[in-house]
Amino acid sequence: MMKVQLCLSGGGARGFAHLGVVEALNEMGVEVSRISGTSAGAMAGAFLAAGYDPRLVLELLIEHKIFRMFRGAFNGGLLKMNKVEAFLDQYLPITFADLKLPMYIAVTDLLSGKVYFMNEGNIKQIILGSCSIPGLFKPVNYNQMLLVDGGVLNNLPIEPLQNYKDPIFGVHVNPVGELPKISSTWSVLERAFHLCVFSNTVYREAKCDLLIEPQALMNTKVFDYKKSKDFIRWAISKLCFSGMRSSQ
């Protein structure tokens, strides 16, 4: 059985497609030895590192209506993720040491202006920080840091995996396509954030031994959580592998 390291990108609602990609890899006999992720990739990766089957994670997401939780409640103009926090509390262990697979989570610290690859400490708080899109979700105070989306500085965190021998499979669920039009202020902000995040992945993609980039996601919105279940089904049906390419 082939062993690989997985690097899971952020991508908002698109990040749920990671579950389908891993399910497809499992069916191909590929075993995951280590995971690195940011934002939605951090959340999906943590469940996988905790030993959950991808299809079970999907069932839990649907059962708990996780797709709706991200709408949250406004607090000073920022969305809170209290329900997401409760969901993580229920199903994930407290610390990284309790995971079944080694896991790294990329977070951006607003105070230092640096990206950190976390592999110890409180998983729940670090995931919430890594998923906190600036201007949309409330930043997370953690260990004298102010954490926001790791994708701001690194949306494909391959660095912590490069010191290990197993090949790195990058899963990038945030491809950029052309838009026919942009008709609102929100669309401008969403597109600008998408492009900024995408720009820091390009040279990291080339460092992956294999890149999986689901082309079916190219013309879907990053924050369209209503389509999250469709994203997973697309990946499970292996439509994602039309975007598979080797960097070698």
C-alpha cells in the first residue's frame, strides 16, 4: 500500500471536497501517513487525523447542519462560530497528541504578521483560528496570539511535511476561473480575497509530488455553503481527478 502525506488547502465551502478526495484515495489503496491543512482543510484534516472515515464525517456534518453554522450570529460586525466550536468539542480530542495521525495546522497571527504551523496545543481553538476569515469571523485569542485564517499567508502548507520521506499529495480546492461579471460589493471582496489567497499557493503547488485540483469547483463561490454536499459528492465521484497532475 502506498503511503502519502496530505496537504489540504483552504477554500471556504469548497474545503468540504477534501473529504471526497480522501475517500477516493482510500478506494485506490492510498494510505495517509501525515496531514497538513489550513482553514477548511484544517477542519477536514483534523477529523481524518482523528480516525474518522470521510463518509462518516459527511454524515456528521449533515446531521449537525454544520453548513448553516457558519452563518453564525453577528457580534460587532463579525460572525461568531459558537456552534462550530461546540461541534468540534463533541467529536475531536483536546490535543494534537490524542490524534491517530500527525497533524499540522497553519494559522496566521495578526499580531506578529507571521504564519505558524501548529502541531501541539488545543486543536479546537487552533482550528477555529485557522478558519477565521478576516473581516468575516471574529479572530481567536490563543497563547498571546490573535489567530485568523492560515490561508492569508499560506493556503497550501507543505513546509511542515517536507522533512519527511513520504511523497506529498497537495489537494487544492481553491482553483481560480473566470467570472462573467461581478455585480456587488460583496462579490468584489470575495473575489479579491480568493485571488490573494490563490496567489500564495502557486509556487507551493510545484513542490508537491502530486497535485489534486478539483476543476469542478472552479466556477463555484468560495462561500456557497449551500453547495457543500455537492462539492463532496463531486470529489467522491472522482471528478476531481481531472485536475490531477504531477509536479515532477
